[in-house]
Amino acid sequence: MAEATEKASDPYTLVVEPKDAGELVDRGVAGAGRDEAEPQPSMTWMLLRELVETVVLSLVIFLLIRQVVQNYRIESHSMEPNFYEGQFILVNKLAYKLGAPERGDVLVFHNPRNEDEDYIKRVIGLPGDTVQIQDQTVFINGEPVQEPYLQNRIPMGTVFGPVVVEPNHLFVMGDNRPNSEDSRSFGQLSEDLIVGQAWLRVWPVSEFGLVSHVDLEPVVPVSLAPIPATQ
């Protein structure tokens, strides 16, 4: 009895023995009688899995974004001074899936002569419009169009048209009129070739902002009311 009492009063015996028993119970529940615990995933494997998940998620997000917008670097002088070489823009690829082009819109499209190239131009004529150029003025349906955004106009003496814009086509021109390959050379643009609408200037940072819309409507002459005859 004295020996049993002595063991019971031994603090080391009381601490160690229950701990060993508890470990055996844990192994019996989780390991169904196995002598060793389930191996845990290594830290390297967990980090690798998180990295793969992050890359896959980023790729999915990137592909979804590319369905909505696409970035472009301007590589020509045809839209100067409003868009110039070295400038970066974002193009809204859903704009014309949700609505129709309007006169004055700036859009990006596949070159009708080489669809591996993309052009940026401004919409001048819509389906059904009659477009004509005389000297430095564009006429739509017989009425002159005001274009305050132009810096380099068509040379005097230039004559083009009239042409009627076909269904599902557009008449497009560059803002740098003397130095632009547009509907005057490659013809009317099929709407099937449109990539999207120029939406946002992103570079240089000093010009960051939305591409402003130009309301390009023919100037209709105002007819004066007849003066009543006096008696």
C-alpha cells in the first residue's frame, strides 16, 4: 500500500500516463486501429495547390475580361490629332452587341483587305445615308456636316460620291483626312468586321479618361418664316 500511495503521489506518473492513454484513444478513433496517424499534406504541397488555383482563377478572369474589353496601341497617324501613335486605348467589345453604331462614334475594326490588321476610324455614314465629299466638306443626305474635331481637312478640289451606304454597312473616315486609308479607298465597312467602340484612353496617364462622343449630325438649314404681305 505504501508503494501504491507513493506512485499516486508521484507528479510525473500522473502526467505521463493519461497523456499516453489519450494518444491511443485518438489513434483508435481516427485511424481505426492503425498504429500511426494519417499523413498530413506538406506545406510545399499546400502552397503549390494555392498557386495553381490562383493562376487558374486569374486566367478565367482574364478571358472573361477579354470578352468585354481589349487594349490597343495606336500605330498610325490616320486619326490625329485626336488619337496618335503610341497612345493606348481600351475598346468596348460589347458596345455594338447591345446597340447600333452612331455617327461620330470612333470604332476599331478588322481591315477589310487584311483581317489580321485592325484599324481605328470614325463613323460618318449609317445604312441608308447618302455620303458626298466636295472640297473640304462632307455632306450627309445633301446637308453639310460640321466637324470641329478636324485639324487636317480634305484638300480643296476633292470630289467623292455621292454613295448610298448599304444595309449592315458603315462609311468610316480617319480624322487626319489627307493621310487616312478609309471608306474612300477600301469601300463601305461591313458591320461584321467591327471589333468594338473606342471607350477609354489609358496612356499616357495625363490623358486618362473616357473617349468623348461627337454628335455628328448634318446641319439642316433653317428656313425663315415668310413675311406677311402688307396692304
